[in-house]
Amino acid sequence: MKKVGYFYDDIYLEHDTGIGHPESPERLIYINKYLEPIKDKLIHLKPRRASAKEITLIHDTYYPQEIMDFCAAGGGYLDPDTHVGEYSYEAAVMAVGAGLEAIDNIINGKIERAFCAVRPPGHHAEKDKAMGFCIFNNIAITARYAQQKGFNKVFIIDFDAHHGNGTQKAFYDDDTVFYFSTHEYPFYPGNRFKK
């Protein structure tokens, strides 16, 4: 088996989406339970906190502070679908940091590939707003970070029931990042992108 890094932190369980919300801590609890039989074959690594500067590789400069302040004030709904609580900002910066740490560990040869079991998810988050359970666009930030570290071209494969509109929008006019999505249609978010 190739050297596979597994990035996870318990802070992800503290992201409070509210009772009955479909994006819940149980998602990661089940992933960890499912991986139990092969956990010894994975290289368990801790994510790090992404900095505001790293988050603004994709997002507007004011956006990280806006989210931090909103969460510190107790949270609530950022959009009709995206609920955050007191610890959601910390979980979100650690979710971004998992991807960044994965890139660093691939570059230094510690791992050959990575699986980041994180929440909140990210592919709906746009430059200046949360959307569809997503606060920061984890994969888009990771792609830009990889380019800063010397990867000239990045290929993102998004396998999800929903189209990752935020990720596609981030790179729509950028031929150095190829975004490929498999998703149900018509389904949330209902985009009609054809490119």
C-alpha cells in the first residue's frame, strides 16, 4: 500500500450545525469507524490551523475575520443552509489546514497521497460568502497553496451529489486548475454551468 496520510482532528466534531442538520459530526464518526480495520496502514497526521493569509488565497481579505467574529458572538446562520457555532471558525481553519499540511507532507516525502476527513466541507463556499454548509473553500485554497509550492497545474475531481459551484467559480477563468465534477442534476445549487 502506498504511504497514505490520514488527516483528522476532534475539533471537527465541535462544529455545531444544529439539531437535525444533515452536515453533522456523525459523518466523521462513521468515517473513522469504517476506517478502523485499516487504521494501522494509514499514516495519522494532525492538521494545522490555516492562517487568514492562506485563506485569502481564494477568499476576500475581510472574510476570515468576519467569520471569526460571527462565531465568537455565538454563531447562527451564515446563509439559509450554513449554521455555525462558537467553535466553527476553529474547525474551519483546521479543515483548510488539513489540505495545506497534506501538500507539505507530500512534498517532503512523508506521504504519497492524503485523505482529509474534515468538516465543515468547502466546495460551495464562494469568494465572499458561505454557502451550502461550507464556510471556506478548503480544496480551492489547497489547490492555490499547491501552486505556490511548485505544482504548476492542479486537477480537482469533485465526486459529490452536489456541484461544487464555489470551487468551479474560483477557477472558471484559470487554465492552471482543471475542475471536474460528477453530481446530480437538477440538484442543489442548481447551476447551469456548461464549461
